Amino acid sequence: MTEHEQTGLADDASAETATEGGTNDNRQPDRGTPIRAETVDAALDALHGEGMAGYSYAYLDEHTKREVRRATLKAIAIPGHQVPYASRPMPLARGWGTGGIQVSLSVLGPDDTFKVIDQGTDGSVNAANIRRLAEETANVSTTTDTTEADVIQTRHRIPEEVLCDDQLLVLQVPVTDPLRKVDPSDAANRKRHAHRNYGKMWVHLYENVVEWGEINIGASYPTMVAGRYLMSPSPIPRWDTPKLDDADHLSIFAAGREARIYAVPPNTRVKPLAFEDRQFTVERFPDRACHLCGSEDTFLVELSETRDGSDGRFETCYVCNDTSFCEKRHSDPDRPKDHHLDREGVDWGPGTPDVPRTTADDAASERGESG
Amino acid sequence: MTLLEAEDVRAVYGDGCVRCLETTGDRAGTNQCSRCGSIVACAEIDVSVQRGEVLGVVGESGSGKSSLAELLALERGEATVGGDVRYAGHDGNLLEVDYQTRQALRTGEIALVHQHIRDGLSLEFTGGGNVAEKLLAAGWRSFEDVRARVSELFEATEIPIERMDDPTSTYSGGMQRRVQIARALAVEPELVVLDEPTTGLDVSVQARVLDTFRRIQREHGVAAIVVSHDLGVVRLLADRTVVMRHGRIVEAGLTDRVMEDPHHEYTQTLINSVI
């Protein structure tokens, strides 16, 4: 016992063994791997290689995976309906993608390729860690290329490249119920969902138009799924919302903190709420192009940074939010978003009704002039 | 032509027992069952409303007026309700219909102006938004149409249109009442139930609210049930009046007759104490 206390790494299985005085010889062997070491470094060394032995495949135990799959199947069967499930504690704080991780790890198999996006980028700490967790525990290969991935876990973006019918998109959701904005009572909102009573949300849109002249909801745009349930598409920008409509891929939305899973099956009608005379619009970036790849038909984010030759002054520029596609465009500026499909002209992503879009040719020539 | 017909309706708060009806009412002098302690808010009530007619319900506080109003407006409270409510153009007893039908009736044909502002309005929404909610729930999907209709209703109920986009919580009490009336009239219902439409308003505002309602009611031929403890309100608006006490109707008749020639002892006291 003293030995474990000194190391500070007393594994509970061995601690119990010590206190109970060896009365538990018939203990199941899968209770973790006791590590005996004098120092922390020695303990970490001992963990290496042997450490994963006590874990199930894909980190979660089989009951958890079954529970998550069961909820996922139910969610797919009732598009847009929030299905409760037994969300487990995960090795990171709730709200950091625990729901998404549970779904991803429950559906991944050793032959799958996994991609993780955190607000458009593959490189953020959280995305890299989630990717590594899957790599180590589920033995999957990982990628940053959207077209190569079988399962894509994403926080608040849908990739620019068109997803196919063999791909699965797992979206992390912080707030599941779109109605919470208009009424904080979940009990009342569940009743509203049951009765398809969305009058309050319409009032919210009405007041939005009164205040701004157009519907000005930035992310999590309230969306009707299959004409039945009102759904929050997770805080993806309005730009990405039309991509859910009649999509080829399956989208699963998972919230670990709120313990809810919902889904949009392939080829499902997904319609953002809007008035007949105040259409749904996506974000507009007039006269802006990505300063790295020159794209004008992607979702751009504003960056303020000091650059070479700017004498330490901050300069504002725009870059593609989807870093993986931006990299591809960098080498091939005219690469369309459906370049990997055998059909062309796939209608993916936004068409902004009130602003005429520059055609690909115009965009290319403009880039030629400026570059 | 009868629009709404209620027969033997009752609303009971509590578990209820077989003796509830015998031990309560005007003769017993209480609305609380002496055996099980349940409150019989109203019972053995038969009322009907014709198209375009205004029915007044008067009585002292606690006589069951609001419970009756909520029951007739198909508002589900905590009470156990029973009886038979028929509505023109609908088959069956409205107290037993499913949620969808009830909701459809409440967004379309029957509107309730609540006694308490908070029950009827979302104070954090704008006044216009509260009125628009009715239209949007009824399936209006054109912003301009909704906007125009809301302005029209604000004008009709004499609420300053400039205040349309302010939160309802910033409105005066009288304006909030009128927003409720505007909201109730938004989709041109056939029947409006007004529960104490002028409570807490000073006399001049009362007069304007009542005037507004009476004008719109006559112009559009809306039927109404006006619940009030204020005989003046009922005398001004109602064609027929029922008087309630201890959860029972003690007297019913044309408003003029009830006011000028009250038969029941309680009605006589009530009218003498006011006029």
C-alpha cells in the first residue's frame, strides 16, 4: 500500500488487492493492468505498449457501444427527433465533443478511415487528440482528406467537398433543442415537438426580420426535417445548412452533455424555416477571396494577423475555413467541389438567392488579374 | 343559430367523490365538498351562445367564473372536467377531443383573453410578436402579410403602432390588455372568451378597452363570453347574463331583465350593492 501511495499511481485493482488481503483470487482479469513503479516516469514507461491492454476495442465497452448504436438507429428511423441515450463520461470535459466521440467510436471498424474537423480545421488540438484516440484504440487509419474518409467527426462545419453515400458525418452538438432559444423549458418544448407546434420559433423569426430586415440567425439555423421535426443542425454556419437537404451522406448529431442523438438520413428533405417573402440566405462575402487559394465559393473566415512587410501592424484578410480543401485548391485553383464524383455539377452548398454568384470563369480571370 | 352549447359541465379541483355535487352549491353555501375536500369550481352548468351573441357571466370572486371560462375556451388546467360541450360544425364532445383538434379550434375558432396577462402573453416577445404568434400558428407564412395584419389589429385596438416592436413587458397594463384582445381577434375567431377583461385598469382605460371590443365585436359579428365581477362591464356588453354563486348558476336571463328585475336573492343583493 505504501509503495502505491508513494508513486501516486495506485491503480484501484491493486489497491483493493492490498486492502482485501488477497481474498479475491477469482477476480476477472479484464479489470485493468496493475502497474508497479517507483516514479511517475517509470510508470509512464511501463504504460507504453502494455497500457492499452485493459481497454476494449475503440475505448468504449461493448454495452456503451450497443447503447449508442441503438439510439443512433432509432434517430435514423425518426429523422430529426432527439433520441435520449446513456451518455458516458469520457476522458475529456463534456462539451468538448464527448457525444461525437461516442458515436464515432461506436461505428468505427478497423477498416475505416477517420477524419476529424474542428471548426473547419484538422489541425486543432482537440481534433488531433480525438483522431489519435481513435487511431490508438480503434486501430483505424486517419486522414485529413475529406474524400478519403469513411467517418468524419466534425465540430460546427460540413466540409466543402461533396460527401458521398458511403460516408458518415458525425456532428458535435452543444445545444440540441432549437426551441430552447424561445422557451427554456425542455418539458414544454418536448410537448411542442410532439405536436409539431412551432409557433414560438416563427415568432422568433418574425422578430428577427423586424429587427434586422432579414433573418439574422448566425449558426444553428432552425430547420425542418422531413416536414415533421424542427431540428438544430448544430452550430454550423447558414452556409452549410443547405448541404443537409437531400444529401447523399448520413448525418448523425450527437450531444454528450445533453445525452441526445438525432440524425438526418440520406436523401431527406431538410428545409430551413423562412418566410415566403423573406428567404433563407447564406453568409455573403462580397468581393472577398481566400488569400491562400483564391477561392470565392467557399466559406471564408476573417483573420487579423501581422504579416511580413506590415511592420507589425495587423492586417485583415480572409481564408477558407475548410483547411483541407483550401490546401487542394492551393495546388489546383479550379478544382470543383465535386471533383471526386463521376457526375458533374452536383448542387452542393449555397446559392445565395439575392446576390448573383460569380461564375467559375469570372472568378478565375479575376484571380489572374489580381495575382 | 347556436354556436356553442354546454350541458351539465363541471370542473373539479381535487380527487372528487360521489357526494361532491350534493354537498356543494348554492343551497349548501360552499363550493368545497365536506366529505373529500375537493373544490367544485363549477358544476351542473348549462349555457349556450348564439352566433354574434354576447353572454355575460357575473358572480363574486371564487364563484367559478374563470374555471367555466377556461373550460369553454378549451384551456386545459389542473381541474378534472366533465360534461358535454358542442360546437357548431364539429362532431362530438369538445371536452373529449384529442390535442390536435383542440389546438386547431383554439388557434382558429375559439380565442381566450386570459385574466392574468402572463398566462396569455409572452412578455419577453414584442407586442407585435405576440399578435403575430396567432397568425403564424395558423399557418401564415408571408412576412409582409403578417406585418400588415398586425398593424391593422393594433390600429383597431388603439394601441400605438410605434410601440409595436417593443417588448410587451414595457407596455402599460391597458396596452397589454389590448394586445391580448388584438391577439384573440387576429385570426377572426367565431367565439372570444374574455376573462375579466378590465381587471386592474382605471375607469377611463376600462371604457376604451370595452368600447374597442364592443365596436370590433359588432363589426365582425363575433360571439363572446364575457366573465366579470363588474356588473357595469356585463351590462354594457352582454345580451344575456348568467349569475354564478358557489360554482352553480343561480339565475339566467336577458341582461336587462336580470339587472332590472333580479329574481334570485343573491342577484338582488349583488345588484343593490352596486347600483
